[in-house]
Amino acid sequence: MKIDILKNMIGNEPKNASAWFLLGLEYTEQGERGEALLAFTQALAYGDEGLKDQIVIELNKLSTQMPKRSSGKANDGGTSTQAPVKSSVTMRVIEGGKNKKGESHVTVLDKAARFLDVGGLHDVKEAIRMKMVQPFLTPELYDRYGIRAGGGVLLYGPPGCGKTFLGKATAGECQAKLFHVQVADILHTHVGASEQNIRALFDSARQQKPAVLFLDEMDAIGYHRGKASSPWMRGIIDQLLSEMDRASMRADRLLVMGATNMPWDVDPAFHRPGRFEKMVFVGPPDRAARETIFQLKLDGRPVEPLDYAQLAAWTELYSGADIEYVVELATEQVLHDILAKGTERPIRMSDLRESIAATRPTTIEWLRTAKNYVKYANDEGLYDGVEHFLAEQKRI
């Protein structure tokens, strides 16, 4: 298998940019978006200028051809009870040394989702409320007690657990617009153009304030400079840090949030005061949240009376995206039976039980990796959230 061969090559030569790039292409073909993004990011860190253009092209393809799972009821594993109202805003970004040639399509979401629409994650919502929402809504109160409003929150955790939807809900709580920024909205092949894109994104958000700028895939956008060999990435990170400092110092009604599946690859400078001052762990949904997710994902489909509590009990450590896949798998099996037998029937508990038996939670590998960082690299307490979660788990 090509992927195994490439992994062996990387194991022998961790800074082989070409191997990382080819691994990203293989993952892209298999639809493994997160793995592909990680591989391309590593290729950027170790690659030369000749390879850089190819990597950026593939990252742009990744953003347009392989969007994250979403539905009218939830996004990124979150559990929404309403569909967000969405308006796509086209932002013109001037390329380095060029005229107004390129366009970056950044999705701007109006005030729709709220914390009530997010199933479970009560501690996470409270942490965001106290760090971002309340200082934003009542700055005078915080000023009287000598607490400066500003500084963002970096959400981290396994894929598919609701980080992006929490960003939307935070914007809703702040009665602000959400600018959802992904790596393809920033990176560009022309020298200096990526930095200009960052400036344009922040300026556009300020023009439409109050606003929440949500930086997704921070491990790619803000990759650890100590691990990167390319000066090109260093310039991008420096520009992003500068814009975050500017947003923090100016009371211009602009909040910055971030999300990452790999917090250990985010540059430490982002954790300094005024930037991402707080890291919040967004783990797999608890039992009550899983029950809600099953209800939402099965809503509108022909089903027999189901025991949602039992389904939640069977899916410990499943992410919202994992549960969505279980439902899709069961639905496909029912449709197969209908076409084979010619008799229509609803989705049954047995169908869902078989789908669960055929799958496993995708969060386990991430949690095992995080466990090593908790054990060996948590001197500053960055991973306390996941440490507390792991202490309650027997499977990890």
C-alpha cells in the first residue's frame, strides 16, 4: 500500500518534504481530509520554494473539493436545533505585485446559532462565555474590576466534535457576524500575498463589526516556527500575530477564535497575552449529547420507535461526525434491503446496532496521542482539559 510505503520513508527521513507531499496526495484520493491537511502542512514546513507552489495548489483543491461534513442541523459534529442563516461574502484580495486579480471566498454567518443549540459541552460553553462573550457584551463591568477585555480562545480536540459549530454559536451569543477562515483563504503562491490576505481578512472583519474571526485549522495557519524550515511560513505567522495584537489592543469590537486538531503543532507565541490566552478542550460528546445527535441525524427519516438512550450508551467516545456516519451506514443498508427485496421498511434498532458494531470511534487515536503530550509536555498546563477528560476514561 502506497501510504504504508510513504510512512516508512518518513519514519526514516522525517524531513522528507516530497514524501510528505505524496502522502498528502494519497490521503486526498481516499477522502481523508484531516490526514491530507497534516501531510501537506509538514511538506510546507520542510519543502523548498519549488515545492511550495504545488502544495498551495493542493491545499486550495482540498478546501473546495472536500468540504467538512455539514447539514442544516449541525456542523462539525455540533448539535444544532436550527439551520444557520448563511450569506457568502466575496472578499477581493490583492495579490503581491498584482492588481485585483484573486478572490478569497470567506463565509460570513449572520447571528443564528446560540449556545442553546449546542448539545452538551456545558463546561466548554461556560469557559467561552466567561472569557469572550461576557467581556464583549459588558465591557464596562469588566473595566471596573480591572479585567481587560480581549484575548481569544483556542478550541482543540479530536475532529468532528463541534469546534466549528461552537465558533458559530459564540458569534450568535455576541450578536456578531462570524468570519470562518480556513487555510486556503490565506495561503497563496505569490511572495507576500499570504500576508496581504491576512491583513485584508482582519480589515474586512473590522468593517463589519461586531465580528468574530474564526481561524480554523490553526495547526496549518500558525504552524510551530521551531519545526518549520521555510521562511515563507514564518512571515505568515508573524503577520497573523501582529494582526491579533492589533485586534487585542484596539477596542474595535473584533474577537478572534481559533480551532485545531493538533494543538502541539501551533506556534507557542499564539498563547501569549492578548492572543489565544485560553485553550479549551472540546472532547467527544457525552451520553446526553450523543442521544441528541442521534435524534437530529435521524429526524425526517422513516424509523421505527428507537431507544436513543441505548444508542448513546453503545457509542462511547464517538464524535458527532462518527454518529453521522453510523446513521448513514444504517440508512444505506436499509436502502439496499429495500432494493433487493422490493419492500419498503423503516430504519430499525438492529440496523443501527449493526452499523455501530462495524465502526469504531475515530477519536481514540487522537486521545492516545494527546495522552503522550499530557504525560511529557504539559508543564505549562496547556493540556489540562484533555488530562481531566482522560482521567475519567478506561479505554484510553
